[in-house]
Amino acid sequence: MSTTAVQGPSRHPVASEALRDAGLRVTQSRAAVYAALAAHPHASADALFAAVGPLMPRLSRQSVYNALNDFADAGIVRRIEPAGQSMLFELRVSDNHHHLICTDCGTVADVDCAVGHAPCLTPSQDHGFAIASAEVTYWGLCSACAAAA
Ligand SMILES: [Zn+2]
Ligand SMILES: [Zn+2]
């Protein structure tokens, strides 16, 4: 009988459980990327690689991208694509929240529904669409950048 501690995913029990619940095989890199995303909401793939890389020297940038794509396909990660910026990822899914983004430093903050609940914004014309969600990005200066301006 081995007493060797299991390395990897067991260090991220919450991540492992979330991956299993989503039907994804739990691997060390997936668990590490998921845990990094929990600690850094609205992170880019590169930022996550920078966060996880030092802990897992053999992890490649590509495996971070692959893990994020797998998470997104499984519906446990949301992609945010602010115009002109890197794609960002977060674990807060399916609540139709919106984002405030600082045009100066890039800080991102969550905003709950703008009006009521999902899709929370009724367009002036729906062209016959059955609307499921609305994604709003508010651009401006965060308080720190506004204070420094
Ligand atoms: Zn700012
Ligand atoms: Zn968010």
C-alpha cells in the first residue's frame, strides 16, 4: 500500500469537483487553470499562464488555451471579448451579468443585470428573435484612474 500523496488535482479539490460535475476529466493542468481562474476573475489566457506557469514548469501556454476552451465548451467558463483587448475568462456564468472596463488600466468589474433579470435589456426592435441574453460593456475610467487623471 502506497502512502505517497497524490499530486496535482487533489491540491485543488474545489476545481476537481467542478470539472467532474461538468463531465470533464480532471487533469493537473485543468485543475490548476481552473483554480487560477477562481483566484483571478476576468483574466486573459496569458495572465493565467503567468499565474500557473511558475507552479507547473512543464505546463505549456497551449495547454492553458486548451483547458480554457474545454471549460468554455462545457459551459463552466464565460469568455468576454472586449473590443480591442485580449479575450478574458471568468467562472461566473449564466447570470447574464455585465462589465465595467477601464479604458486606461483595463480593470474589469462585474455589474449585475442592468435592468431586471436576463436578458435584462429589451431592444427597441427584436426582429422576431427570441432573445436569451444581452451583453453590455460599460467603458470608462475606474476610480483610481479617474483620480489620477
Ligand atoms: Zn483604471
Ligand atoms: Zn464578470
